[in-house]
Amino acid sequence: MKTIISTPNAPAAIGTYSQAVKVDGTVYLSGQIGLDPVSMQLVDGVEAQIHQVFKNLSAVCEAAGGRLADIVKLNVFLTDLGNFAKVNEIMGQYFQQPYPARAAVGVASLPRGALVEADGVLVL
């Protein structure tokens, strides 16, 4: 049995997907870009986008009954791998040890011209 997770505190889906899907105690988080959930516009600059990505993921985690610390696997997509160190620095403001497993992947482009996107798996 699956449960669809949705919250107005994160951007509404801009495609044919849900913000997250919960199956038993596992929550699959859809990718979040640096969209402000109120204006549905990208925030300015890579650092602001990284912060917004983690805020958006946090809002979806909370809607599912969890928190960022419950993420066991995180995938980060960057249009410029030169921003990898910024992701690590800012991620450290949202996560404490033990950190989730993570992949960081360089991509050619992201929706709406975003500079960073992240998705993950949460275990409640």
C-alpha cells in the first residue's frame, strides 16, 4: 500500500509526479530544486538554491512524519561540479553525523534552469 505525501510548504509538483510516496516505513522523495514554494520561482544564486533545496526536502520529510536526519540516501545533481564544495558546506548546516549515503552527479541541465537538485529516500 502506498501513500502520497504532499505539503504546501514545498513547491507543488511541476510535472507528472508526487512530492513523495510512502510505502510501509520508507518514503521516496522526489527531486527538489531551489523553487520558493510560495512564488514558484527559483531563488537567486547557487548558494540560495542549495539552501532552498534542503528547506524543500525538509518540508516534505516533515509532511511524511520524519525529518532530514531520517534520510538514508541522498542524490544531488549539479550543473557545475565546481559547486560541490558549496553543497558539502551547506549540507553540513542541515545534516549531522551519521550522514546519509550520497551521490553527487554532474548534469548538463535541470528543470527551469536550476543549478542544483536533490532527491532521497527516507526511512521512518
